[in-house]
Amino acid sequence: MATIEVSGLTVALESDGATIIEDVSLALEAGEVMGIVGESGSGKSTLALALLGYTRPGGKITSGSVTIEGTDLLGLDEVGLRQARRGLVSYVAQDPATALNPAMRIVDQLLEAVEGSRADSLRQIRETLISVGLPSDDAFLKKHASELSGGQQQRIGIAMAVIAKPRLIVLDEPTTGLDVSTQMKVLELVKRLCDEHRIAAIYVTHDLAVVAEVADAVTVMYGGQVVETGPSRDLLRSPSHPYTRALLRAVPSTERRQMLVPIPGRAPSISDRNPGCVFAKRCAFATEICHESVPQLERAGVGEVRCFHHRELEGEGMPVVALAPVRDAEDNTPPLLRVTDLHASYASHTVLNGIDLEVRPGECIAIVGESGSGKSTLSRCLIGLHTEWEGEVELDGAPLARSAAKRTSEARRRLQYIFQNPFGSLNPRLTVGASLTSPLVHFEGLRGEAARARAVEALERVEIPGRTTELYPAELSGGQRQRVAIARALLANPGVLICDEVTSALDVSVQASVVELLRGLLTDGLGIIFVTHNLAVVRSIADSVAVLNQGTIVEHGQVERVMDNPQDIYTQGLLADTLDLPVAS
């Protein structure tokens, strides 16, 4: 029997019994890492929580077992389950800033995870902090979460998870939003801790390149079901299920400037799943039987697949993805936006030094660098949200005031911003429709049915159903909220769009849709400043790239030149830490 064995796990809605995840079975040995991948709404996070014997409000575990070293978590009472969540299984959340208590010192949060005398507990805490690459001195222990970087916060989350030496760790998107260097350090940490302490891990992510780096095995989920599973190298090189193949086609490459291919249609909601194969409505290989009967998991090579036609796909290589067009580097069109010798600070602390940039119509310039390099500060200076800067910023040839409040309405319309955090950029008290129509009211005086029709059209452009206008942000996933924010910015019909990490929270198919949407806008003459840590997306969409390190542009040039032949040692390090998928067969 495997160290961790999940059998027939099903989670359903309490209201009507509709299944969220259905009949999920997994098996892991000590020290093994299994990646769980799939689009938003596939059931990944529901599965992750169910492995701890927990569901979100409105859901319930209706059947199955989660057995860890002979103990079935789902058979325990409340007290036993609480103890099991310390010694048998632990959890690392996606957002460490919300997972850590902002009012508690680091030492007090870690003390909650251990038992024994204070002296023994502090010794164990210091040893664990050293093992995750953090300081262990008293000054660090007395800090609050707000005093740490995002990478440090995530390491504290991992330290809390491993300090009691559980047999299983469930990690729910732990590197989403981290820069490539920090992400690589976290992944190396996870692999090392699992190996040293023989801890099994479930790693939930939408990043297939991360799975290729950290996981021994992969489970692909869609519509609440496991559709394919197998060793990571085999599955990612030669997938058997049409859905896995489609996911891989949507992934950008650091090696080639290629078009991204989103999966047609949308992932089904809980109440809108196909009576036959859950993927049938979006599958290019679907036949009549796929719409009428549910395929069962069956052996396929070294893994398992849920598909009637997987044998037809055996040995069939992945389709060739078209290369993306390259913009003329000699374009002498006057720039839409020009930044000259920009210096920015927070009080006496300088964060940007002598920034020079130009954005022409139809051009996408990427701004890359680690967290703290100054990327978001530069974006906020340009949009007028950070006013402590010197230098010159011109839009359409006219100088921009430092503060957005002092800019003309036309200047604010022409320069739009999409924020990194979709959870904070939409008013929780307004419906999606009300948020989308606000720029139409403000800039065009458009109201009523005409404004609503434009809002619905904008949602459809970003792959969101028009009926979403009646919902509130709390009813949407993170990826859906980000697409709503993009739609809102586009409704202003801007000349220049600043995108601050807009794809970091999106799964690969939605990311592909957004990137191709932005590519289409470039052909219409829109200028884009694309702030990101994802160098594969940079390769796909950007024409030029500026590399920021400690507030200074250390390298700037055409994407192909910078990524194929980086000159600065900092750029070379970023590229070395950037993950890519193994070449598919």
C-alpha cells in the first residue's frame, strides 16, 4: 500500500448535490511530488482542500477516503482531524500575505505549529528557518509578515508546513506571483525538503513548466475529473488526452517566438457539465460516443487516461505552432509615450535611476526584473499614482503631470492601467456590469442599455460570458476577475496600456487568450508596456525588453537579441532561472 492513498474522493454542493470533483483516486510514496494541473474551475483547489478533510462553505465530501500511513482522515472526528492537520498533513496557501496573521510576530505563528517546551520549540523553529533559507536570529523572529518580501513570506508558510514533519504537504499555487529567481529557490526548497524528510507533496499549479521542474508524477484535471495521470517526463513529452495536448499548445516558450493557442470555448461550470465526456464540447477529436457516454480511466503506456480515442493519438506528434510576427525594429513613427531620465523615490530612498523608454503605436515593450527591482514603481509613476519622481513623461507629445488627479480627462483615457492584483482592483460592492460601465459613463457619457451592450461585448472579447455583468467580484475566480479588469481598461479605448503582471494569476489557456487579444490590439495601433516576470510570455508578445535591476535598466533591446544573447550578468541569471517545458514528441 502507498504511503498516501486517495480513493474515490467526491465533493458535491450541499444545495443540490452537483459534484465539484468526482471519484478522484491518487497514490504517492514517501518523498514523491505529484503535480495537479488544469484550468481554473477544474477542481484543483477543491481537491487540495479535500485532502485535508476540508471544503469551502456550501460544499461537502460525500464519499471516498484519504489515507495517510494507515489513517483515514475522513473517518476522524473534529479533534482527531485537527491533530492530523499538524502531524500527518499540512497546507501551504497560494497567497502568503493573507495566510499569515499580520498582527502576530513570526515566532508566535511558528510556535502554534509545534508542541513541547518553549526552549525546545524555539530550537526547532530556528533549525527549520535555517533549512528553508531564512535568518534564525531574534531580530528576524520578532518581525511581522508585512516586514518580509513575498518570497520570505512564502518560505515562512513552507516552514510552518514542514516544522511538525508531516507525511503529506499540500501546496496550492505557492509560486504564483513570484519572480523567476525566487520561484526557482522555492521549487528547489520544496524538492530538497521532500527528499530529506521523506515527505510526500501534492503541488497544485497552472504552470506546466513548474510541474516539469518539481514533480515526479502529474495528474491532469478537467471538469472535476482526473482525465490523465502518469510520470511527469512521459506525460509532458507525449500526452495521451486531447485536453493535456491542448494545454501544452497554450504554453509559451522561452526558445521560440510563437503564437499561443488557447483552448476553444470555456471550461464548464458545475451546473453545465456534459453528460458524456466532460471535455467533449471543446475537443477536436470528439465523436457521438463522447457526447453520450462517460469514458473511464484506463491504462495508457505508463499512465492512465480517460478518453475513448487515446489509442488514435498514440504516436501522433504535437501540431506545429505558428511563429508570432516580428515588428519592424526600424520603425521611426513618433512615440505615443516617451520617458526621459526618470528618477523616483520613496522619501529619501531612491528606487528608479535615469529611466529612458519609448513606446510607439503597435509596439509592446516588456519590463522585467526580480521583485523589488522597480517595475511596479515605474508603472505607478507613469499612470500618476506615485508622484515622487523627477524627469519627463510625454503622452502624444504633451508632458504629463506627476499626479493622475492633475491630468486631463483625455490623458487619463489615453493611458490605462491593469493592476496585478485582481482581488483589489474591482469594487466588491459593485456588480461587474457597474464596474465595466463606469469608464463609459466617465469618458463618453454613455449610460443605460447602450453601455450595458458595450460591457457585454467587452466581456466576450476576454472569454467571459455576458451574463457575468450581473455578478459581484466575490462570485468570480481570480482569473475571471483579471479578465474583467482587462475588459474595463479596454472600454476606455486607450492609446497606451500598462499591464502590471496581468497574466500571473491566469491558467495557461486563459493566458493564451489574453496574450493573443493583446497581440490583436497591437495590430490596431495600441502601445503596450508589459510588466512581468514571465520571460516566456515576453518572448511571445514583446518587441523589445528592458531589464531592471535595483532601479536601473541594465539591458535594453530587441527581444530576440536580449534573450538569445544577453550581455549583462543579471539578465543571464534571470534566463538561467526561467523554466521551460521539455520538448514534446
